Amino acid sequence: MPRIGVRHALHARHTRLPLLMPVVLVVLVAAACTPMSTTARTTTVPSVDVARYLGTWYEIASVKQFFSVGLVNTTATYSLLPDGNIKVANAGRYLSAAGPLSTVVGSAVPVDTTNSRLNVSFTGTNSANPPGNYWVVALDPDYQWAVVSDPSGLSCFVLSRTPTISPELLADLLAQARAAGVNTSGVTRTPQG
């Protein structure tokens, strides 16, 4: 049996590594592109009347996202676009009511006829493909408050038509969110006013 020198063995190992990298990259990309389970953890309200949902909502409490850390006086304003989709204008101020203003504008597209599941995008493109990333999981019959999450139940936004609500109402809304499958453990109050 021929002996392979140490130098030859090292060379063989180093040439195989670059050849394996594209294979590893393809496997990683394929895994990232494979759809995750679409089994939803949360449930939504039976339907949303979009015309009644339009207007300004104050964020009372939420699971803070990377884009909302440090924001106070946060609002979401929904209005109808000429194409029938919904304009989403979010605004807030950094650290105080007099802090720098942060705004972002996007659009929302319902993904089914209930209008309780929508896709919201701030990138300029949007689709009506289910399951959606904006799920209305609790809604006041008079459209004075709402709780919004997503299929995973990891996000949570408590919204109100007024800048403040009672601690009792907030506790009730968080209980409704939990009953709908939302993880409320990371919810914190959003300063308003």
C-alpha cells in the first residue's frame, strides 16, 4: 500500500474544504427557503370592518420590536389607498414627547375575506398571500380597542382610540390575547402623553 506523505494529505484536505463550501451553502440556502410550518398558534376575531378600523390608534402596550425600542407617543394611522389597500403610517418619538420624530409608512393587504388577517409591509411591496403577519386577535365591538399579533403569537400590540386606558382594561385585553394564543410575557407599557 503506497504511503501518502503528510504534505500530500494536508493538500488533499485543504482542496476538499473549498469544494464542500458550495455544497454547505446550497444546503443552508435550501433550508432557509423551505417554508416553515404554517400551523398558527393564534386565533383571530371572526371579521373586521375595515371602514371602522381606519383612523388613528394609540399603542398602549406591546412586545417591543427592534424598530420600536425607545419610542413613546406611538401611533398607527390607517387610511384607504386608491387601489383599495390600506395605508399604514406609524409614528413615535424617541425617549420623550419632545424627542426626535420617527415615522414609517407602508401598506396592508387583507389575505382573506374576514379582513382579520393582513400582510403589512414597509418595503414597498406587499402580497395578499396567507397567512399574513398582522392578525387582529381581539377587537372591541365599538372599535375602541384592538389587540394585534401574528400567527406565531410572539408579537403583541394593544391599541386604543385614546392615549390611555385603565389598568383593569389592559389586564383584560392581555387576558384576551393569551386566550387567543399570544405570548404576553414580554409586553410593556408604551408611554403616551
